[in-house]
Amino acid sequence: MEDDPSLNPSIPVQISPLMMSGSFTATMAGSGAVMNGADTAMTGSGNAMCCEMATNGEESSRKLLLQSHSEKHFTAGEIVRDVIIGVSDGLTVPFALAAGLSGANVPSSIILTAGLAEVAAGAISMGLGGYLAAKSEADHYVRELKREEDEIINVPDTEAAEIGEILAEYGIEPHEYAPVVNALRKRPQAWLDFMMKFELGLEKPQPRRALQSAFTIALAYIVGGIVPLIPYMFIAVAQKAVMVSVLVTLVALLFFGFVKGRFTGSRPFRSAFETALIGAIASGAAFGIAKLVQSRPN
């Protein structure tokens, strides 16, 4: 029995070139497969990194674009509205009262006293009216918010259909707004805010809006109401004081109307003319009525 070279360490083992070639080929093939797998993984990782870099680049570009573009929109509409209400009434009502009393040949001291009393009462009345109006708006918003929240919970499919109906009004097709509807259904608070704003047209009021409105209207009324009374503080003769009051108040009305037009986006000069015309008509009517009453036979 011949000794098996593989079992006898003393006998050298002859390795044929064919065996070496096969082993080398298998080894190289395995290494190639590993390298190909690594290349594939690196390629996939590179693609992912490229996509992420592209997304980050787009996000950075979007942020830079938004930062470089500043929109000059006027956002203090409620405050301006309160100022307009207060100053308009403040300039007109005491002006008409003073003109009417001047037409009745009342001394300047009495006109000033009556005018200041009217300014105080008017400021309180206007401020209270602004407070009640803002409070009513806030209460209405809370009621509608609760009602809309109950509808989203109880009839979600109907409310979702209403989202589609709202978006369809902007020319958006069903296959385009379907993802938006699904996304909102997953976010109840965003859904509720969307319905309040776009279905009901209601904006969430500021917590201190009622007090702010009352204070703004009352202060604006006082500022406006003092203007036509200033001449009566320095001129004792009412007939002379009323002429100066007319001039001062008309200038104030023109200036206020111009500023109002600039803030509200309307034509400033037209706004100035309209505001002054309203004040002139009110004071003229009051002065004429006073003269008519005074000339009536006893």
C-alpha cells in the first residue's frame, strides 16, 4: 500500500499548475465579487449623498431667496381701522358741536366746556363700542371653532370633501389636491385651522384685541376731538374762534385723510378731499340748524 502524500508530512506534495490556476481564479473571482459589491454599495451611497446634497442645496437656495425678497405688506390693519374710526369721529363730532353752539352766539367758555364734556363722553362711548365689537368677534370665533372641531370628529369624510371643494375653487384638480386632503387629515389641528380660515374666513383674534381696540379708539377720539376746540381756548369771542376752528379742523381733516389714504392703499388726495368734505358737511349742518333754531320766533 502506497503512502498517501496528503497523509504523510514527510512526502512533499506536488501542486500542479492547473490547481494553482483554479485556486487563483476562484480567489480572484471572489475578490472581484466583493469589490463589485463594494463598488455598488459605494455607488448607492454616493447617489444618496448626491440626492441629500441636492435637497440641502435647494433648501438653502429657497431660504436665501426668501431672505433676499422682502414684501412690504401692511399688516396692522386692525389698529389703523381703530385709529381711523376714533380720529374721524373725534374731528367731526366736536367740530360740528362747536360750530353749532357758535351759531347760537354762545360764549367760547361754554363751547369749550361743552366740547370737552362731549370729547370725554364720546371717547368712553366709542371705546366701549370698540371693546364690545372686538369681544363679540372673539366670542363668535370660539363658537365657530368648537362647531368646526365637532364636525371634523363626527363627520370627517364630509369635512374632507369640503377641503377638496375649497381647493377646486382655485382651479386645482382632484388628483392634485388629494395628497393635500390626506395630509391634512393626518394633522387635525392644521385641518381645523385650514377650515376656519378658508371655509369660514375667520382669523384667530389676538387675546388682548378687545382692550387694545377700546384704548386705541378712545385715545384717537380724544386726539381728534381736541383739535377743533383749541381756538376756543385762546379766543374769547365765539364768532372769531369758530372761523379759526374751521380753518384748523379742515387742515387737520385734509392731513388725516391724506395719511389714511396712504395707509389704506387708496388715492391719498381723494381720501383727503372726501374726509374734509364729510367734516365740512357735518359742521355746516350743525351751524345751520343752530342758526335756524335761534331765528325761530318765540
